[in-house]
Amino acid sequence: MKLFLLLALVVSTAMAEVYLDDKFDSEDWEDNWVQSTHKGSDAGKFKWTAGKFYGDADKDKGIQTSQDAKFYGLSTEFKKPMSTVEKPIVIQFTVKHEQNIDCGGGYAKLFDCSLDQKDMHGDSEYKIMFGPDICGPGTKRVHVIFNHGGKNHLIKKEIRCKDDVFTHLYTLIVNPDGTYEVLIDNEKAESGALLEDWDFLPAKEIKDPEATKPEDWDDKEKIDDAEDTKPEDWDVSEHVADPDATKPEDWDDEMDGEWEPPMIDNPEYKGEWKARQIDNPNYQGKWVHPMIPNPEYNEEDAKDVGKFSEICKFGFDLWQVKSGTIFDNVLVTDDPEEAKKAGEETWGATKGPEKTMKDEQDEEEKAKADTETKDFGEDEDEDEDLDDIDDEDAEEGHDEL
């Protein structure tokens, strides 16, 4: 029995494939990545660092955007091409906005093997785009975008990303049965079905372009009662001349014109008269536009949603106003459990110490600021004392004179 379990474990482990794992674990990381030259002088450079605070000085080293208001284009190739037709695909990496980012992307893109990595740019066709995007208070979301039929399709659900300065783990799982799951810090943030949460396919039915509402169609539920008439004493004047007003004695008709009394609110005003409403005997209900099958809808297209026969390149194609984002722990595999385990061994192991270091730095900065404020106050007091002494000396000198 023990031997059987051991063999089963070995077989299970062998079935899982890792197509891309972290390549930011040494100073020669650039040997495995290709920098795009498409943006020329507008292209920003990545540097290898753990940042200002971290959980482990070595394990937390990743690539960091280093220049403000720049485009960033960097990509790498899988160990071998990956197909998502029959196996899941798991995309996972960590993002750390230690600069407290106000506008910039933190997402990654997956490409097929045709990508020219040296020329990668924003219009390069990708298969999947995934990761956080922040721009002002209104945009703080996780993008999940699939290319289908030559078009990029955005998820209809709103998935909020993390917007603090700490490292966070982002994971996308896409299954061959058409379901997906988004994890943030190894906890489910969203899940569902691709066909429900994206508009990959046109609607099954459309309004019949040949059908129009009949001209004699009566859709008024209520109508005026023809037998209801306005009462004779109904006063429609909202304002009337003030009966108590009198012409001033000094009023000169030739100079001032003909005198007219001022207007006041009419106490008898009842508002605009409207006829009583009754049920319309000819009411036919709300007209509903008839639907017909959409000739552009093809049910067979649904079978290919989220399935790609070839994915083999991973890239960061970003614009950042304020640089400082660190990317690390990149993983692309077909095993969600493998990804979860890797996440706990990397991000999970250093998240606590990272926060501790940041808290200690904040305390040190606060103490330093308090000391500087105190010292400044003491200097102000000393200056005031010296001013008082100078004033006293001046007064004494004046008395002697």
C-alpha cells in the first residue's frame, strides 16, 4: 500500500509541467530576458533589487522599474511551447508597488511563438493579459483579457487589486472546461465561466431588422377622461395684482410711465388643471420588438474560448508614470496546486518579515521627524530668549542716555 501511494505521488508530480519559473534569482537575469527597443529613448530600464524593504534580502530580489514616465518592454521564452487546449494554464507572479503608485500597469502578457521580442509593444497581439492596473482613485483593477477571434475581450466583472506598498501574489487559473479563477495572495478573488463573464461571442438573438412598431399600436396605459372638464371657478393665474397697493403720491405718469400695482402670489391659485386619468380601453400593452437568430452567432466558436494551441512567451509591456514597481516569482504551469505551493514558499515566506521591516522603517522615520520638530522648537525658543536679551540691553542703553 505504501509503495502504491509513493508511485502515485511520483506519477502525479511527473504530470505537472512548469513552462516558466522565476528567472530573477541572479545578477545575470538579463541573459534570459529580451528588452524591446520599439520605444527607443522612451523605453525605461529595469534594475535587479529587493527594494527599500523586504522579507529576505536575496529571495525578494526582482526586477524594478527605475525611470518615471517611461514605457517598459521585457519578455522571455518558455522552456517549450504550451497548449491550453486540454490542460489548465496557471499564470502567477508577484507585484510590489513600493513607490505607492498613482498611475501605472503591473500586468503581464502571454504571446504565441511568433512574437518579435525586440519589437514588442502595446499593439503586439497577445493571447492573455493578466495583472493589476492602477491609475488614480478610479482605476484599481485586475485585468483579465483574452484574445479571441482577433479581438481583445475584457472581463465584465470588476476585480479590485491591492493598492498598498507591499508585495502581493497574483494568480490566474484557466481550465479547459471553460472555467477560471483569480487569486490574490493565494485567496480567491473571483471565479466563474468564460462564456458568462466575457462577451466572446455575439448575442444568440438580435432584434428583427424587418420588424417595426405598427403606427396604430396604442401603448398608452392611461388616458385623459373625456368627460372630465375644468371647473368654471378654477383660477389659473399664478400671480395677481396686489389689491392693497396704491399709487405713490409722488408718481409722475409723464416721467415714470403708467403706474401698475405690483404682483403677488394668487391665494386662489390651484395649479395647472389636468384631466382625470382613466384606463385606456384600446391599450395593447408595451410593444416588444421580435427577435430572430443572429446569423453571426456560431455555437462552434464557444468551444475554442480560452484555448490556445501555442503559448511560448511571457512579457511585461507597461507604462508607468511613477516608477518603482518590483516584479518577481514568475511562474507559468499547468498545475494549480504547484502554483499555490510555490506562492507559499516565496511570497508566503517573506510577506511577514517584509511588513515588519517596513513598520520599523516607518517608526524610525517618525522618531526622526519628532526629534527634528523638537529641535526646531528649542531653536525657536533660544532665538526668542536672545531677542529678549537684546531688547533689555537696548532699553538699558537708552536709560543711560
